[in-house]
Amino acid sequence: MTFSDPQKNIEQFSLIEGMRVADLGAGSGAYTLAAARQVGTSGKVYAIEVQKDLLSSLKNNAQKQGLLNVDVIWGDIERTGATKLKEQSVDATIVSNVLFQAEDKKGLIAEVKRILKPKGKVLVVDWQESYGGMGPHPDHVVHESGAKKMFEEGGFSIERHISAGPHHYGFIAIKQ
């Protein structure tokens, strides 16, 4: 149970038909699939994940749902170039429930910036707190103010806050 609704969060991200989107740290693919429906058949969603078993499951789910616009990529989202996406190749990125897990947060933000087109946007969703066994260990929580500061220092401006559910925060930032 995530306590955050990927479909509702993606709707607030204002993706449009034909966009190219990267879901960094795609996990089970809830955001990937929601984004794939949003960008339509002329769009493309790249699901990047380091756990190979999650990628094959995600690819199967996408195919079962008739979402042929999903590409799964085994890659490292914290190292420059390791997502295997070209520079300035995507319109939008999704970084959901990933910040608290990232060892190299600056590396992750730099890779987001590298793959985004000029004025591209990123949706950031993460845990507000540690909820006693649900969510990250208290030492790993990245609070919203800290996340916003990291993205601003990484070359982004914060566009707006989104409502991401009772246990998560969310915001959209634009590449400067």
C-alpha cells in the first residue's frame, strides 16, 4: 500500500499526448503505466529500474494493458549516462519514492537534468515522514524543503506543489 495515488499524481503533472517521459526508479511501474496512458500511442515512457525482475514484470503488465509505448531499461539513475537515455531526450521525468533510497541524490538530480529537454519538467513525490514500518527509515526521509533545495541547487525552479496523498508530498520543478 503506497497511500499515494499514482494516477491522480500523474493527472496533476499535465502530461500531454506525444510526450516522452522517463520514470526513474520505476519499481513496479504504477507511475509508468499511468504516464503511458496519459501520453498516448504517439508518446513514449521509459521505465528505468536497477532491479531486472521488476522490469520484466512491468513490461508484461504494460503489454497486458495494451500499452505498447513503454520501454523498460535496466539502468542506474544516480550516475551520469547510466539511464542510457540521450541528453535532452525527454519532455518530463518522474522521481517517485526514490529520493529517500538514493545514495547519490546529487547524481540523480544531475541525470534528471541531463536527460530533460530545455524547460522540461520533473514530478517529485516522496514520503513526508517515516510512519512506523510504512515508508522509509526515519534517517532516510528527505523532507520536502530539503528536496526542493536540492532540485533548485541542481538547476531547477519549483513550479508548483501537488496534492500527493496523506503521507507524501509532491511538487513539479522545471529545468532552467
